[in-house]
Amino acid sequence: MFAKNSSFIDFQSAQIQNIEELFSFSESLKKQQRPPRNKGEYAILAFFEASTRTRLSFEAALARAGIAAIVFDGGLNTSLEKGETIQDSILNMAAMNPRLMIVRCGQQVQLDTFANDSIFPVLNAGWGIHSHPSQALLDLFTLKQKWGSLRGKKLLIIGDVKHSRVASSHLQIGKILGLEIAQCGPKDYLRNRSEVQTFDDLGQGLVWADAIMALRFQFERHSGQQNFNKEEFRKQFGINANSLARMKSDTWVLHPGPINHGIEIESEVLGDARCLVMNQVNNGVYIREALVRMTLGEKP
Ligand code: CP
């Protein structure tokens, strides 16, 4: 895991030591610049879905590592407009012989198969509802900086947990690192209760949690069967000043972004000292730089 030329799609083969090594490398990169590699290597960022944080922080990470970034951004002015498939687009980019590829795509792409067959490493930058592992890493790195140790800590994920690839990755990595994870939200948007501890009442979840993570509603992934009432959701599950008052005084607030103000979280929460949203974004650069450098064979 995170070894030279290995792809990174999910946490299936991860061990606690791999994650701790990556966290410690990210910490050292954040404190002190490593020399860029400057070997004329380039990465292709193949982004078939919109992104701000993930794409730009991977670009920043590549710049810090001295790897040129070639960006395929969403498909506007590309041959997707002429009917080329996503699969063909990926294969054509792969034929340009990058040192690595960083891919964001939907369910229709078999990203795991592509990574297995690829002669260069492939990093997952968000794959359908399957996984967004670099996001889970940067979230937990951010909490580790506050707590020291993650083991035994309680993370409450609130909102559209069912359609969230961030939640999928947290459920995977949480098991490895010994975190307790629970969900809270409207029942149509939650995962199976046998899979994850569930709070029907937000107040009870807030008292239980050492950190909470509000999620955006993934409207683009809904089947149309769900009955979403924004005002009802905001009243029952939205995070606001009252939620902050109900939490323990040392409970942290996370959001992977992008934020829909006034739905899952109120703007007033973002200014609170316990809100770590911008720390998450900042740490994303170093987590992704560590991922890139370790994938290219650097030792922490
Ligand atoms: N958290 C996250 O994946 O944000 P972007 O969609 O902006 O990359």
C-alpha cells in the first residue's frame, strides 16, 4: 500500500502501518519542503466529474513534487463532445504514457480493473459512490493533528450518507484505524443499520460524537425515488449554532465540501473555532503530495 508504482483505489489492502507512515510523511512535508524531482515526468489528471478541492490540491501536490500536471477537466472542448466514450478517453490518455494517472469518474468506469491492468499507478480521486480514499485520509489526518490518536474516537456522519463516497471510504478506513463511526439523517439517505451504527435523533448523535461530519446532498446520484424536503431536513438534521451548543465543547466539525449553505450546515458554524473545514482543505495538499511521492518510490 502506497508503495512504489502501486495504484490506490480503496483501503482494501491497507494496514494501519501504511496509513500511519503516510500521515507522518504528510506531517514532515507540511513542515518542510522536499526538493522537487524535476525529471520531466508528467501525471494526467482525468476528471470526468466536477471538482475544486481534489483537482486543485492534486495539482498543488504535483507542483510541490516537481511532476507536471496535464489536466483533462470535465470534458468541455474535448472529444467527449463528439461522442467519444469515457472508457476510450481514459485508454487514449493512458497511451500517452504518463508516470501516473489521477482519475475522478462515475460508476460506469471500472476503475479497479483499469488500475489492475495499468502499467503505471492510478490514484482514485473520487469514484462514483464507491470511494474517495484521499478525502478520508485528509479528514482523519486533520483530526489526528487535534487528537494525537484516532483509536476509539467517535465520528458522526450526518446527511446523505447513502450516496456519499466519502462515507464509504470512512467506513473502510475507520475499521483499520479503530474509529467508531455512526450515521444520522433521513432514513431514505442512510446506509443499512446492520452496516453502521445509526442515530435517528441528531441531538443524541451530537452528544455521542467526538467529531461530526456534515455531508452535501448528492442530488446528482439520486434515483428520483427519494422525497427530499429541504426545510424539513434543515430543521431536523442541519448543523447550526444550536447544534454546536449541544455538542461536547471539544467536538470538532468537518465537511468535505462543497458546502450547500443553509441545507446541511449554516454559515455561522463555519466561523466557529471548532470548525476544521479549511484545515481539511489545507491538509489535502500534503496528504496528496505524500501519496504521489510514495507512489513514485520516495521514502518518508
Ligand atoms: N471534497 C471534494 O471531493 O471536493 P471537490 O468535489 O471539490 O473535489
